[in-house]
Amino acid sequence: MRRILWFRRDLRVTDNPLLSLEGEVLPIFIFDTNILNKLPKDDRRVTYIFEQVIRLKSSLQSLGLDLKIFYGDPVEIFKLLEREGFDEVAASGDYDSYAKARDTKVSMILPFNALHDTYIFKPEEVVKDDGTPYLVFTPFYNRARSLFDKAHLRHYTPGKQTLLAAHYEEITEIKESTERALPLTLQSLGFNENKPEITSLELKLSALEKKLPAYAKERDYPALDATSNLSPELRFGMLGIRELLRFLAEQKKRGIDTEPFFRQLVFRDFYACLLYHFPELAWKNHRYPFNGIEDQERFEAFCESRTGVPIIDAGIRQLLATGRMHNRVRMVCASFFTKDLLLPWQWGEKFFAQHLLDYDAASNILSWQWSAGTGIDPQPYFRIFNPWLQAKKFDKEALYIKMWVPELVTLDAKQIHDERFMLSYRIENYPGPMVVHKEAANKALEYFKKRMAEGVEHA
């Protein structure tokens, strides 16, 4: 059988289902112009992915294979590949709305063999007895735990594969049905190098082993390096989910409580399942008829870390500088954006999508809908985080804040966490808070109630 092995969110050779398929193979990676054309030319994620693709190419070569790299529209590329007599294209499942639409189009050109790899469970696996998806995490989690078994730890071994002859030493650009050979460089894609700071996967896993015993207690504190930092590796598949699960199983045998970390991995599956079953969540409220108030000035202040609320500005600065943001801080920032500033959650989701190194459509979209109170969530719309209390609780000594907002380094933590002090005290080169939280929260509640009433009236 002649197969195209389409690498996407699985940029590794270890435990990869694609490499377990036998026959004549053409391994490929596509730099998708539908995605790249929307990105700034210094987007650090493109540098990051390009480096991982080159690393994958080298790993495949060590197995007697190689990786042909394309640049263009995937549908147009597969129309050309179809002429070469392939029996199928195999790829790991990808479940956001763009990916599903793209894969459907490709399946109309060549038989499409969708392999399960990216998440613990298949999207139709953890469902209610009647086959409908869970809308609440705890029942989803309980069902997931009951279904989880050794099959989810399966290790894929390489099959007997023969590499098809092709030009592997270049980037093949496909544009308007015309092929063009480009040098194998990032610049051939029209991007400038912008390397994010990266720690090796081996060091991260070694560090996680030490972090796991205190993970449940420390994961919410942004000044502590208490999280795995593995989200980029999971997002792009340099680390397979099954490899991570086997790692946890080994830690569990040593008496380590791995359940809190496993729970977070299941949460990742939960959001992916929701977006799979409800693709309209990517742009549409699931609950409540309010969409925020468009205010460009407020939006720019948030995006430029000029809100005057230290924990918010610290989070945005970390995001802009590194492509990362601590998960607790993400929630506080999203709540401030949608509730204190009353901005449309779609704006915030898009802003995060532009900058997060670990951007995952399901996790980002569902998290923003959760913060806005518009998603699939039993909690009511009037849940509003107080950013000052959140900062005081999770960054008590203001270590995280001072790391990213050095203008405040001479202040005491108590002063930084005191909204009244920050409103009255003038700080050089740092603005005062742009809103008073209690007033903003009350305004938000009035707005939501009014929109709720209008929605019922026009229903």
C-alpha cells in the first residue's frame, strides 16, 4: 500500500501511530498558507514549529525515512499528490472546526485514515449512556476514569516502511497548481527568526517528577515553577499523550499522587470533546444573549498592559515576552477582560490565539467562554473574579507581579494588592487602575441582567 503520512500535531517518531503503518510511505508536513498568511512575520510560533519540523526530519532520517515539506493550501497540495497513485492519506485526528473542514475536503480527494493520537480519549468515547456529550466536567471526569484502562497506554512500535522517492532536501511550494522548490529555511516561508526560550523535553519531564508531590497545592501560584510547562510539547506532539500517561503510571507506582495532574489532562480532553460536538462554540455563545461592548481604547490598554491592575499587566507582559501565561493568571485576565472591561470574549480569545505558544483552539475558546459565562457551564454569568483578591491569594508577596512589572518593585506587596492605594498613589511610568473593580462588577451585572431581560422579551 502506498500511503501519505501527514504529520501535524504529532511531531515525533517515538510512539507515533503513523509510523506503525506498513508499506510504501511519503511522510509530509504542510506549512498551511491559510494559517500562515494571517500571522505577523515575526510570530515566534512559526520559528518554534519550523525548528520542531526540522528536528522531526532528522529523526525520520535516522529511521531510514525522511520528511517532505510543503508550503501552500493543503487541499491544493493533495489534489496534486492524488495523481501519484496513493491509496490513502493517514493523519492523527484534529478536531477544531477548521481542521475538520480541511480534513473533510482532503477525504474527498484521497481516502482519509484518521488515527487517534492527540488526546487520551476519542471524541465519541466519553459520552452519556444515550450517546450525547457531557456538558459538565465532573460527570465527564468520572466517566473518563471508569473507561481509562491499559489500552489508553498503548505503545506503537514502528512497522516495516519503505520510503518513496521524492525531493526531500527542499520546501515544495504549491501555488495555483504550480510547484516551486524553495530553500529549506524559515525565510522561504516569509518569516523572520524569533526563537522562544525552550527547555528540553527531558529536563521538563525530570522536573515534573519532582513537582508532582506538591502539584495540587502549588499549581495555582504563578511565582512558583510548579506546573509541567509541557503544554507546547503536547500541543504539537513532541510529547505523545500516551508517553506522558505512562510516565504518570510509573510515578503512581512509586506512591506519588498523580490524580490532580491526570485530572488536568482529562480537562484538556473535555474541552476538545465539547468543541468537537459543538463547533459553533468557536464564535457563538452557548448561553446568554450578551456579547460585550466594543471599546477599542479599553482593548488596546489591556493588550498593551496599561490597565493599572498589576496582576493583569504582569500576565499580559509575560504573554507578549514569552508566548506563555500561567493558567491561574489566564483566568484572572479573561475575567477582567469580559467582566470588568465588558469587552467581547471573542476579542480576548483572538488576542491570546495570536500570542500563545501553546495555543490550542479548544482550550482557549472554551476557557474564554467559561470566563465570559457564555459557554457550556453550569455556573451563572454573575461569577466575577476580583483581580486584587486573586493576586493577594495566589501571589501574596507579589513576586510574580514584580518580575513582570518592575515599576512596582519598590512597593510593598500589601500596597500592590491594595486597590485604594493604587488608585491614589502616583507611580512613575505606571498608570493607575483604569476601573474600580466593585463599580465595574456592578456595571457588568446590570448590563448582563438587562441583556438577559431583552433576550427573554424577544424570545
